[in-house]
Amino acid sequence: MNRDLLRDLYAAVCAALLVLTAVLVGTAIQHRNGSLRVGWPPLLASWDPHVGPGTPAAVVVAAVVVVYGPSLALRLPWRPLLLAVWAAGMAWTWSLALVDGWHRGIAEQLTTKNEYLRAVGRFHDIPAALRDFTGHILIGSPDNWGAHVAGHPPGATLTFVLLDRVGLGGGGWAGTWCITVGTTAAVAVLIAVRALADESLARRAAPFLVLAPAAVWVGTSADGYFAAVAAWAVTLLALAVRGFRPGPYGFCSGLLFGLTVYLSYGLTLMAVVAGAVLLLGSARRPLLFAVAGFVVVPVLFTVSGFAWWEGYRVLVTRYYQGAGGVRPYGYWVWANLACTVLIVGPATVAGLRRAVTRLRRRGEGRVDLRLCLLVLGALLALLLADLSGMSKAETERIWLPFAVWLLPACAFLTGVRGWLIGQAVLALLLNHLLLTGW
């Protein structure tokens, strides 16, 4: 066994020990005073070993990707590869979601009391709902919003309102939307890696983007959809700054970044990833188009009566009125990282170790360094979110938009099939041993 692989395994073992510590310490705290407000620390889940309709498909998809994924990723032409990644990612995510069955795994996920679909009926008059939105955030306010509606700008809820308006109402369509859109994030990341670094690195990362444990929460949570919007915003910016149609791509990137921050307040930190992209780009003119596109969404919402900055100010108060005011920062500031290990898997931990090593040595090749900067920019954004204290628990879904940008670090690994098996086994265990909140 070579030294690099041994160090990779050490990193994966250390990550596993972090998860084990978070489980043991978290369980003790939860049993003592219930302050963590989760059933199976550090995840919002409960112990519930089970199998379901999606179990055979999940096992088959995992086996096919492990056996054929690495070679196909190297042989397929680029565009068919992107379609194959999306199709395989869809198959993996759908099969994992269906382990819990259609109703429990998909159709009911976004219909519970704290979810977005409960508020759809209150948006008959969209401008009026936007004008009054902030007034219903606090727990003591009349007809206060459920936790997820209150905890996000109205762009998140409006997505499901508009789906309902076009005849795609209800939990089944909402879950289908989140999975279908959410799985495109892998395609966006591959395109960005190719544009900013190198096609061979993108191809080596492809199987890991398909078989990510994060798929457990992409199917079905709205944050999977948020992750895809943010990913395409970054990717279009990457294409623009690398000289591919800088005007149209730059403007569309700005539009999507504007939408991103009206889907989730915390995704303002995607600016860190955007900063890494700009650093790696060769053109600055697209930034002007991106800024022009970005202002469109805030202007539309502000003119309609919703002030983002005011909504966030009130949300901070609401956050501490609820579970956020009870959950201990001293536990979650490190246990959140254990959640991250579970969504990106041991392979990504090992890949990040290699990325840090390459960046420190600066002698592994220019394209390698470019990929290192991209994934470490995403890691920095995630760490800033952690330190903010505004994401105590539930980060297995909340941080999906950052996590998808950590997965390309797996391109640096050797022994690819072994790492893919580790990724698949982790996802299968999570979905079959636990009943997750999403």
C-alpha cells in the first residue's frame, strides 16, 4: 500500500471517529436534556431499520456505477457523459427515496406542518402575500409561518406556489420537481470543473458525483433544488469568465445567483465559491453582466413588497425563538462537520486531504491547483456557515449546495472502485437503518 493511500485511509478513519463521537456525545446530551432537538444525533432522523420498494434498485444502481462508472466516465463522449451522469444520478436518488416508499419517501415529505406546501393556499394573491410575508415570521405573530417557510425568503415557497398554478400541485409533484432539478447539480459541477480545471479531472470525478451519499437528502428536500440552482449559477459564471459567451452566460449566472439568495438566506455564502471562480477565470468583463443579472430578482421582490434584509433581521429573532435558541452551539459547531462527512462520504474526505496537500506543495500541476482552489473555496463557505451559528443541526440538507462542490476532490483519488463502494455502502446504510427527516 503506497503512502498516499495510507494517508487517505487515515483521513477517512479520523472522519469516521468524528461521526462516532458526534453520535455518542449527542446521544448523551439528548438523553440528558433533549436540547439537541434531533432523534439520532447528529442527524435529524430516527433509528428504524427497514427495506422498501427502492432497495433492489438502489443496490443494482450502486453495483453498476461501481463496476462500469469509472471506465464509462473515461470513454463516453462529453455530452453523452453528462446525460449519463444525470440519468444515473436520477436512478440513484429515486431508488434511495423509494426505500421509504412513495408516500413516506417522496409524496409526504414536503407536506408536513413545517414545510412549504402548507403555505401554498395563502398565496392566492402573490403581491399581497409578499407584502405581508415578514409580518408572519415571528412565532408570536398572527398566523405565523411554519419553520421552513419562515426560515427562508419567499422565493422558496413561491416555487411550489407556481408549480401548483400550472397544475403540478401536491407533494408528489413537489418531490418529483426537487429530485429532477436537484440531480442536475452534478452535471453543473462537471461542466464547471471542465471549464476551470481540466476535462480529465471532471471525468474522474463523475462517478463520485453520481454515487454521493448526499442523494439521501436530495430525495426529497427542497435544499436539493436549491443546490442545483446555486450550482448552475456558479457554472454559468465559470463558463463566462473562461470566455464562453461571457455576456449571456454572465447575465444568466447573475439571475440565478439572485434567485439563489431569495431561496435561502444562508446561500449568500455562495459568494465565496463565486469568488474562487472569478480568481480562476481569465476575463473580468462577465462580472458586469453578472451584476446586471443579479439585481433583477432583488428589484422584483423589493418592488413587490418583500425586503430581504428586513426578512433576515426578523428571521434571526425567530431562529432563537425556536430550536435554534435551545440547540447548544458548543456541540453543533463540530457535530455539523460530522453531518458533512455523512453527506459527502469517506472518499470526499480523502480527496480533500489530497487537495490540501497539492495546494501546499504547489507542484502537482496547474490544473490540479485550479481544482484545489475551487473545492477549498466551497469548504471555506461551509466553514463560515458553521461558525455563524445559524445552521445548528439539519445541515445534512441545508449544506447540500456547498457539499456538491466538495465532491470533485475525489478526482485526486487512486483505487477508485474501492472508494465508490465505500460511498455506496454509507448511503445504503443511512437510508436503510435510519428514517431521515427528508
